[in-house]
Amino acid sequence: MAEREITVAKEAGFCFGVKRATELLESAVRENGNCSIYTIGKLIHNPGYIRSLEERGVFSITPEELPAVSAAHGKENPVKVFVRAHGMTKETEELLLKLAEENPGFGYVDCTCPFVKKIHDIASSAPCGPNDIFILLGQSVHPEVVGIVSRYRGRSFVFSSAGEMESAAESGILPSGPEIFATIAAQTTQNLAEWKKSLFFLKKLYTKCKIFDTICSVTERRQLEAASIAEKSDFVIVIGGQDSSNTSKLFSVCRDKCRNTVCVEDASGLAGKIPTNCRKVGIVAGASTPGDKIEEVYKTMSEENKVEISFEELLDSACKTLNTGDTVTGIVIAVNDQEIKLDLGAKVTGILTAEQTTDDASVKLSSEFKVGDEIDVFVISVSDVDGCARVSKKRADLDKNWHKVTDAKESGETLEGLVTEAVKGGVVIKIYGARVFVPASQTALPKDADLSVLVGQTVKFKVIELKNGGGKGAVGSIRAAVSEERKALEKAFWSEIEVGKYYDGTVRGLTEYGAFIDLGGVDGMLHKKEMSWKPIRKPADMLKIGDSISVFVKSYDPEKRQISLGYRTEESRPWNKLKAQFAEGDVIDVTISSIMSYGAFAHVTDEIDGLIHISQIATSRVENVADVLSVGQNVTVKITKIDDEQQRVSLSIKAVLEEDADNDNSDEN
């Protein structure tokens, strides 16, 4: 018989979340003492493992049974409840906290997978107003999905496929419209192909939405690897519990590539299902499948093989071999503010220090990263003796993104980065993990200016040179980016300019005769006579550089690139303002501004004075104006005439006094 070629998926078996949950539980069982142990629901979807737990006295309970379990235990016979990797509902979490506070003998361990926790946070913080909805791609009855949906406070919808979404939208069950904002996520074990189809539909349905790609990265890699193995196999075995969501997705993925695919919980399930003519066999397993179950299936399929290789050796060969200079993806397994430990899928643990993570010394690693996060790292060195590999995120970021810098040099694209320091002869911009040096002459600052003013600013720049023949170093120019942006603004400006159009400008320069106003890429001239209806001695008396001012176009010459601007308007002309505010016959309060032999002038507005003729100061004859009135005195007058032609205002105190006297006589009669 021809020898079978057996391929075991590298991502087969317990995922990080399940492994963490089982290890925490197993540790508690070993150190049990007199403590009773329960799990809320089945810890993992694997019947064999659940049976082994029950044999050791660990049983699953429902959230509804928690109060009774708590009441039956105390300090003398404590109880510990484990929350499975799928997570729990918000209500269950609140109940656990309450019971733990009330009963010193009651404790619980939250084994929720970090990837699931991430979706909890998304659902909790998603907007939930009248026009907000939450859409989740997943199995509505799955405990992970139930727990996620319980965190959202608004309207939520769960669909198992893109087809279900389309049907719900057509029937009006799923609301849509320009006012709807949708938050979209997926169960961690969802099928990638179905997720992509769903997004294709939802992006067309909602113009306002926020999408979170929450399919677990391990699940994603597991499905992609399973599809690749199935394509090359004539018989595929998927190992996992029948009620396991990720196992059913793996079966679906493999079945699409190889029709001769079976799903079993262990080796006994293969009885009568192994084709006699299968030469290439693929073995994949769900995230809740223990390693011994995979080993049993492997041994069963390799009984007739002549290849002398142990299962342990096969698993060892599946582990990556790390070399200095490799770039790999690690999963955070522990983190503090000094370093991060990573699972690199190899025999060694990755050690990522704070210095190799970020240049910002103020960043706390424990705040930025959490267990379960994925980080791309560059391998600096590997020590099989210590079982550790020194790695660098900064170097991986640089390697991954350097092409963006080189592409920008070739295409002339403008980039945007943070100025981190001023050095001799220029400044340094940090972008994509790379250092870009900008010479002082290219900073767009005046000669001999203090370059440190740029530090901490995010600036636009162009890459004008790559150092060392394409090595990871570059020279940039802020001035070139500013010049290009100004040219673009100038072109747009001249295509839209018209007489009378208003612009919000900035004073860029002052002369004896006017001010240069930056209109957004183009300068215009505001002559001093256009600044105010009152004569001004020099523009600096009214404006200073940097002031914002609203101006309008009086005239322009595109060929000479000249623009004449206006600021004062007919509406702001003092005489027009007075006429809009007052009319002949109005009685107003005024302040005496000057005394003349023939009368007194008083402020009608801040800009226009009216004349109170000596004959209009009192009801009796006045010989000397200064005997009756003084500068600064407040008096009540009547506007007797507004002369448009001469632009003069006549006022009368006498008229007010006479009217008051007439009113008094009328009251007496």
C-alpha cells in the first residue's frame, strides 16, 4: 500500500484563550484543598475534556444557580467559580461581583479570552442613541455572542450570514437610511469569507458606520491554514466538539476545498470513515481540542505508514525556527511597564523591552498593550540556553513601513510626521519608525531662527534624498511641502476669485500705506484708506501681524497677480449707521464733547457729534455756553434735524424742556 502523507496544521489545538482558561482551572484543581470548583457553562466545547473535569469533581452550573451555590458555601468550605473563555453577560458579571462582596467564601476567576474582552469594550463604548445600532456577525445563541450583546445599551442585531442581513434589510427589520450610524463587529470565530461578504453588503447599506475586525487573529490564521491544507489533501479530518463554533467554521472552510472532509471529536469517530485510497491526509483541529486527541487521530492515520516519526517530533517540526533578522508576529502573554513577553510560536519566548517598543519614555507598556494583543517584532538575537529571544517592535515597524518613505521619494508624495528634536544644522522628524533629517535651510523658518520652536509639532514634508543608497535614513524638506501647498492653494484661489467675495485672511505684513493680507495661498493689499472711515495715521495703529480680518475683493488683476481689498463698507459708514439707528424727533441722552461760542457739540454716536446751538440750550436766553454746559456733562436732547446733504445733526435741549413743561401743564389741567 502506498505510504500516506499526513499534514498536521501548525495552528491545531488549544488557542491562547482556551489554553489560558484550562491552565488556570487545572492549577486550581491541583491546589484544590477543601475548595469546591464550578464553571459557568462548559469551560470549553470539548465533551471528552468536560467528562474528565466531572470525574475530578468540577461541574458546570448556570448563572441562575450562582446565588444557591454561594449560599451553600462559606469561609470553612469556600467555592471558586470559573468564567469560560467565551465570556459572560454583563448581568452575570454584576452578579458575581455582588456575591463575592457579600460572601467571603465565594470567589471567581474570569477566564474570558482577551479577544472577546476587546469586543465587550467595543459594545460597551459604542454610541447608542435613537439612530445608533450595533450589528454582530455570529451565532445568536452562542455564549460569546450573548455576552457581547448584553454589553450594548441600544438596539442590536445578530446575523449568522450576509444573506440573513440582506433579508432583514429588505423586510425592514434591519433599519437603514442616512441618519443611521452602525457599529459593526464579528464573533471571534466567524468565517472569514462570510465576514467579507457581510462587510461588502453593509458598506453599501450604511454611509455612516464604524467597522471593527474582531475575528481572532488565531482563528484567522487557523482558517487560512486549514484552507491551504484542504486544497492539497484528498481527505481532511477536523477534530473538535460538535457544538464548537470555531470547529464548525473549520469544517465549512475545509469542506469548500475538499469534499472528502469529516468532523470527529476523537479517533474513535474515524471508524468506517477513512477512505481506502487516500494518500494525502490533512489534520486540523478546533481551538477547544486537547493535544492528546490530535495525537490519537495522527497515530490512527499513520498506523500503516512506514515513516518513523513521533507525534512530539511532528509538533516540534511545526514550531517555527527563529533566526536573527527574522520578522515574526508574537502574541502578548505577559506585560509590565518594563517589558512584554511574547508567544512567538517557537520554542523560545520573545522579550520586548520598553526601549525596543517606543521612543516615548512617558508611555506605559501596561496601558498600551494587554494579554492577547498581536505585535510584529524583529528578532535581534536568539538564545536556546535561556529560552528567550530579544526582539524589537521599533525595528519591525521601520522594516514594515520603510517602503512608504521610499515610495514618497519616488512619487513626490507629501508626508506628515512629528518633529522630535532639534539637532546641529536642522531638525529630526519621526515617521513610520524612521528618522528623517530636515536641514535648517529646508525648515521654512527664517535664517538663524530658533529651530526648537518646531519640536513637538506635526509638520508636512517631502522626502528629497535617501541616505546610503537606499538605506533606512532620509533627508526631508518642510519648505518644499509648504511651497507646493501654497501653489495648490494659489491655483484654486485664482480659479474662484470674484469682485465682492469675502475672505477670512491673516495680516502677513505692514507698510506705511497698507497691509498685506494672506487670503490662503495668495496675498492681497488692504490700503489704509480702506481700513476705516476715520482717517488713520498708519496701518499699525489699527492692525498687527498675525491678526485675523474679514476682507472683500474690490478689484484684481490675474496677470499681474494683484488684488485690491476692502474692509470698510457702506453699512459701516458712520453716517449710514447713525441714520439706521436714529430719526428726527428722537429724544436721546448725549455727552458734551466740546464748547463753542455759538453752542456745544455732543456725541450722538462714537463717530458723529451733533450741534446744540446756543439758542437751543435753554428756554431762556443764554449769554455764555460755558455758564450752562461743560465737557463730559450728560444731557437729554431731541434730534431736530438730520441733514443728509451736509451730514450734520441738530440737537435741542430746549425742545425737551418745553415738551416736559407742556406735559406738566396737561397733567395739572
